[in-house]
Amino acid sequence: MIPLSYYLILSGVLFAIGMAGVLLRRNAVAVLLSVEIMLNSANLNLVAFSRYIAPEQASGQMFALFVMAIGAAEVAVGLALILMIYRNLQSVNLDQFNIFKW
Amino acid sequence: MNDIISHVIFFALAILAVSSAVLVVTGRNLFHAAMFLGLYLLSIAGYYFLLKADLVGMMQVFVYVGGVVVVLLFGIMLTAQLTNVRLTSALEQRWVTIVSLVSLVGLLVFVAKDTVFKVSQLSPVEDTTSFIGKMFMTDYILPFEVISVLLLAALIGAVIIAREEGGK
């Protein structure tokens, strides 16, 4: 069987790639894409732990399904916010989202 | 499943997942980035099948590849500046990112490689769909109801936020 640490390292690397996207990209939609990468790498971790530590309970799979629901809600609200800001500022560049800046 | 075959599948999916994730993050064309996100989500679904989590894998394909990617494509097209040339996105603050990423990955690998986990030898749940359905209706009934209310609230909120102001 594949060692559990392979899955942990893989999901750590994928999480780091998603975090790089959040830190590097200036386009708000691109940041949302990177957040999806991070959510899915965490989900992979949950399912891997469920398979290796307590396979007869499948509790990690339940958590993964909850995370999916949260992720879907997050995308809907995030895109609605981006659309509204785009309508007001004519831009999706995060550096220009500074209307609250004093 | 044969041990060698599962290792080969694992590393093939790892290459697919990491390369598509890198392309999502570094790609200058957002439309292509969304397509590579779909590929990444499919490779994660492959891992769920490898881990014997059939229902989660199917939900990954339905909800993420079928739903979230389409919604994100809508978002990309609705916020595209008039000419498609502006679909690009620049990269900034490289050094902070590199330092934080190297420390994060280093810490995670350092922790993961030496930790000894109590790996259970029990066989996984065979019929995941009926098992998870029963769990949702018994042990997890409260989180299930809470998350359904949350989803409803989030979707209504998204509609209200995105609506044209002063719209009919």
C-alpha cells in the first residue's frame, strides 16, 4: 500500500502551489481559482486520513463532502462580490480594491 | 489492487495534479487557467477513487468539475475587459511568496516524513453511498441541516449581491 506520508506531502505541495497563486496573482478571479486548489488539497488530506486511520468509519469522507459544500458556497459568494466590484470599479485587479483604504 | 499498479497510478496522478496546478497559478490566460483547474479537480477525483472513496470522487466530478468550474468561467467572461487582451494577470511580490512557500513545504515535509501514523488494517467501507447516506441522516444530521441552511443563505446572498442596483 502507498504510504500515508506520500499523500500528506503531495497535498502539502498542492496547498503551497495554491498559496503561491493567492499571493502572486493580482486578478481576483485567479485568486479564487487558487483558493479552490487549496481547498481540494486539504480535502485530499481528509480522505487519505480517512482511508488509512479509520477506514471503517469513513468520517473523513463526510468531512470532505462538507468542505465541498462550503467550497461551492464560497465560489458563489466570491464571484458575486467580484462582479459587483467589477461593476463599480471596472477592474478585477486586487491592487485597485482600495476604496476602504484611509 | 496490485501494489506496483497503485504506485504507478499515484505518481501519474501526482504529475498531472502538480503540473495542472502550476499551470493554473502561472498561466497568463485566465480561460486556460480555469480549464487546467478542471484537469486538476479531475486528478483529485482520481485520488478519491484510488482511496476507495467512490461517492466523494463522484461528487468531486459533479460539484466541482460540473459546477464550480462552469461558474468560474462565467465569472471570467463577465469580468473580461472589453478586449480579450486584458484577460491576463501579472505576478507580484515574488520574494515574500518564495520564502513563505519554502518554509511551509519544508515544515510539512519535515513533519510528514518522520511521523508514525497508526495505520488501521481494517478494510474500507464497501458501499460508500448507502453508508454515507445513513451517516448523514443519523450521526451527522445537525451538521447536514446547518450546511443546507448555509448553502441556501449563501446562494440567496450571492443573487442579491450580484443583482444590478436599482434593477427591476
